[in-house]
Amino acid sequence: MLRAGYHPGLFLRNNLIAVYCRCGDMRGARLLFDGMPRRDAVSWNTLIAGYSSIPGGTSARLALATFRDARGSGIQADRFTYAAVLAACGGTGDVRSGRAAHGLAVASGLARDAFLTNSVIDMYAKCGMIDEVRLVFDRAEERDEASWNLLLSAYVRMGWPEVAVHVLVWMHRSGVKLDSFALGGILKACSELEGSEDLRRMLHGCVVKVGLDLDMFVGSAMVDMYAKNGGLEEAVKVFDCIPNQNVVVYGAMIAGFARLGNDPCPQVRIEAVRLFSNLLWMRIKPSRFTFKSVLEVCNLTDAVHCGRQIHAHVIFNGFQDDEFIANALINLYSKARSVNDSLRCFHMTHKQDVVTWTSMITAFAHDENFEKALDFFIEFLSIGKEPDQFTLSSVMNASAALSLPSTCKQLHCYTVKSGLDQFTVCGNSQIAMYRNIGDVKASEKTFEQITCLDTYSWSAMVLSYAVHGHENEALVLLQKMKDCGATIDNTAFLAVLIACSQQGLVDEGFRHYERMISDFGCSPSTKHKACIIDLLGRVGKMAEAEDFIMGSGPENDPILWRALLRACRIHGDIERGIKTGEKLMELEPFTATPYVVLYNLYMDAGKVSLAMRTRGLMRERGVSKETGTSWAEFAGSIYHFDDGDSSCPLNNAVHARLEELLVRVKQSTERGTTDIWELGFRSRKVGESSLGRHGETLAVALGLSTLPSAAPVTVMKNQRISWESHETLKLLSGQGNRGIIVRDPTHFHRFDQGSCSCRDYW
């Protein structure tokens, strides 16, 4: 028109402004508006409505500024003007400006109209002012079906489904026709209600009576309502009755299966994927929600291969940068221990929100790459993002696994400063974190500060007492847990079995084990069974332990046989130990532990040829023994000590310090000194002795030299500590009453005043 020299009139210019606004080109609309020689109310209304339709505070402010300019130019605002302004206020939650616009509408006499009443109700509802919503509705002179629907949706938005149901009954009794909007909203609200089966069936009957049971919107809401509350069978029936299902209906049905994805029935697991396959076969394009739901099913059922195929469809449909789908993919690959695939999905996501970062941190922690998880958290903070309680919980778990006291305390301080310590999930992780660094008092204090204790809180504290040798406190807390009505889960029973095992309470342990199955309906895991074997092994009942393995379920679980092998080695049951070791070699042909223990048992039995054959078999299969590594955090730095490695630049100084400490022990102690000296200190230098080659003793010596006298020394090791080191550390702890904590894969060893919390179980 411009090139042709045509000068459109006011009507055509208003239509052009509407075109620009609907296309989202507000700059073009404003330029055209500013160039108009004459404007009327329609021109102003169209521009204000255009600004209101674009989300964001800037557009809302421009809408209000345009409204002020319109009033200043003498234009008489009509109901459409006020409707657009109220929509802008509702979109940004600007209740102050919304009240002002409402007052102007009342003063102009336009507020009596049902159209404007509905706009006012919608504005107050979006601002969360439910009392004002009800006041405007009750005082309205005119109401239509939209007024009732907006009132109902306001209560749904506020999370008050019970009140919304009363409004629906009121609508019906007032003769208002129930449409798909009203019924769809109330069905969505009732999907969040638990224990309301009668209400759901009543609403379903209402839907059928008004003839909306075949409506796509109402049908998808009914599917969602039943699926969210465990009525999967009813959801399937409703789904099958809906003609021409679209992607929304399929998405609701697949999401229903996602909520039951860990159901033991394999048919239930497969059904969600079959529905997704049908959706593709019908050439319906999946939505983001559909992909997210079906990936959650794959995640819950460990269907990684299927998840990879769906990932290909995600890329084909261009959703690879969606943050919700990325979170599901990161979790899927994390469960499969494929952290590199998780990282690729993370980097492909443009909008990396706190959930995406948390998923990636959790993936590293699940893959036991704890240092990378901490590095990722530091990077997360460096770009200015704020963690939530789940982020900090994952980071605490990673820090706890590394047993870094300083880092753990820094995380605790950050949690308190950020105000996230009030969340139970952070408190639970904090209990576990302090348990792993050996600070039971801090775990106890955290437990007492949690305002809303859940089952995991109790279980975590019972476990903290149990693993650190406070068996009586663990049993007392379990009884208190029962008295408070808390649900006792597998973790609590595991803690109790550990406590019974460390005290050698066989009858008590079996009583709790049987109660766990019969009274509480808990299915014993491999860890529970291993505790029973450990319990029997502590009191020397190796035959009963072997019978328990044979009669407790799967006979080929290597964890159970490992526990029996350890007991046989400790109690010198060479014949059963050899038999168990040979069994483990079959079950775990590429794990070094069975070969090493079996070699030692053959040598103890004088069967040198069999010992050499075992060593040759180990070499032939390419099995190598994992290097023993100890690490500790001193003065903000992490120090590593490998067994038998003297290449560390600190080794000479540490060896000298260890020799000095042991000489002091020998001079001040008569009982036990000769034995320990004969174990490995016949040579003059500790570096040449067997004890000088143990990384944990060197790490403890460094800690005793660098830490304040009141601070305990905490050391981690990736293998069981040797008896030689154990006895040495007992003697070192008696010097100056220094607390020493060494955590290996099987025990927390708390050395204090010459004794150890593990009850000398060797």
C-alpha cells in the first residue's frame, strides 16, 4: 500500500495494527499507530490488547502506559479497553494497578456488564486474591456461564478442589449449563485429591449425563484423574471410549503408566511404550509432555535400550534442547551408568535450569564420580545460579561419599545461609553426610533440628548410631520410631541388623529380620541378608551362615558369598573358605578379591601348588588387584597415599613423623609394644617396614602432625585396612587422646584411647 501510494482510512489502519499485534510485531504496530493522523477508541484498544497478549513485565508496563496516554488524549475508554488493561495486570500479578483499573471501570459505570465482571474476576484470580474474586462474583449484577467457570477455575488455581466441587453443585442447582471448560477444570482439580473415589465416580457420572464423555478435553482430564489416583483400569476404559484420540489424550494415558512405571507386572511396563508406538503409527506428532512421560517409564523400568530409541525420535522431532526432556534423558543414562551420554544431553540443552543442573550433579554422584559432582556444583554457583534443596542434597551426598570434613561443613554453612536447612530433604542428607565423616554428634544435632521428620530421617539417624558402634542408641531410637508412629522401612531394619551384628546379638537380629518380613511386609534386600551372614560369622556359626545363603533365595549372589568368605578367613575355617572362594571365582571371574583370599587360604593350608595355580589363573584372566588408596582433607587440601608407593613428595616427612610417633608409643607403653614392633618395625626406618607401606597409617600421621590437638583425624580408604594398620592406629589413638576415624568399604573404625569401635572383628 505504501509503495502504491495508497492512503488507507481509519478502519483499514486499525486492521493493520491488529495484524501486527497478532503476529507479535509490536514495534511495527507502534510505528503504524504513531503515524496515524487520526485515532479512535478501537486504535487504542487494539494496541493495548496487543501489549497485554505478550507475556512479560515490560509489555504489561507498555500496556498501562498506553492506557494512560489514551485517557490523557481524551479518548473515552470502553469495556474492551478495561478488559485489555485488566488482562495485562493479571498476567504480571500487578494487583495494585488492577485495583486502580477496577475502580475506574466502576466509576465509569461499565463494571455492571458481565463481560467486564469476568475480566475483573480473572484478574484477581491470577493475582491470587481469592477473597476479592468471591466478592466481585457475589456483587455482580450480571453473570453468565463464563462468570461461573472463572469462579470455579479460581478455586482450582488456588488448590482448593473441595470448594470447587461445591461451586460446581451450586452451578447445577442454579440452572447453569455445565460445559467442557467447567467439567475439565473440576476433573483436573480432583485428580490431586487422594481418597476421593466416590467423588471421582460422581463426576464421571455427571460427565456422561451431560453428554461430554466423548469430548476430547473432558476425556483427557478424566484419564488423568483416574491415572493419578491409581485407577489405571478405569483410565484405560475411558481412553478406549474416546474417538479419534489426539496427542493430549495419549499423553495423559502414557503419563498414567509413568506413575506406575515401577510396577512389578511387566505388561504394565510395556503398555506405555506400546501406546507411544501406536501414536507414532497413527502419524500423530508427540508433544514434549508425551516424550517426557514415556522416557520416565523407561527410566523407572531400566529400559535403557528402548529409551535410546525414543531419544532418536526426540532428536528427529527437534525437542533435544527441551529442558524437561533433557532432565528425563539425563536421569535415564545416569541409571545406566552412562554419564557421558548424560553430559551430552546436558550440553545440548540451551535452557539449563536448576533441575537440569541437579540431574547432572546427581548423575555424576550415581556414577561415583564424586569430585566431578562437586566441581559441577562450583561451576553452577559461579554462573550466578541459585541451588534448591534437591541440588544441595545431591551435593551433600557426593561430599559425604568422599568423607571431606571441611567441605561438608562448608556445605552445611551454605545451606543455613541460603535458608534451605528448613527442608527435610536437606536435613536427611546432612545426617548422612556427618555420618560418613564420623561426626555422630553433628548427625544427632541435625536430627533434633529437623521440624518435620519423615521415615528417612529416623532411618538415617538409626543407621548413624549403628555404623559407629552406638548399638544401644540405635535400638532405643528404633523403639521411639515405632512409638511415634513412623513407618519403619528397609533402611531402618538394615541399621538395626548392623547394630545387632556388631554386638553379636544373633537372636535379636533374627527376630528383627523375621518381623521385617512378617509384620511390616518389607522384602529383604541383599544387604539385609549380608548382615545376617555377617552376624552369624561374628559368632563363628559358619555352617548356619552357609545354610542361610542356600535357603534365603538366589544362591549365586556374590555379595552373600563374599560375606561368608570374610567370616571364614577371620575364624580360620580354611576348608569352607576354600569352597566359598572357588564359588566366588565362578561368580566373579574378573574380581581380584576371591583370588587373593583363596591364594592366602591355600598357603595357610599348605597347598602351595593350588595357591600358585590360583595366582596363575588370575594372571591369565588379566585380573589385577586394585591399588589401596587412602585420602584425607587437611587445611583445605586433599592428600592421597597409595599403598606401597613412596613417590609422594610428602612421604619422607610423613614417614619420619610416623616413626617418631611409634617410638613415642613404644617408650610410653609396655603392653602390646613388642608385638607391634615385631610386625614390621625390625628395620630402622618406617619407610622400609610393612607398616610404612600402608597409606592409611601415613595419612593419619600427617593428620596428627597438621591438625589441632582437639580435632579428630578422618581418613578414607578404598579397601579394608589390614590388621597391622588396625593395631598401629589403636596405639596412636592412645597418645594424647586423639580421635582417629578410618572409613573403609566395610566399617567405620573409630579409634579412641587405644580401642576401636569395630570390636576388633578380624
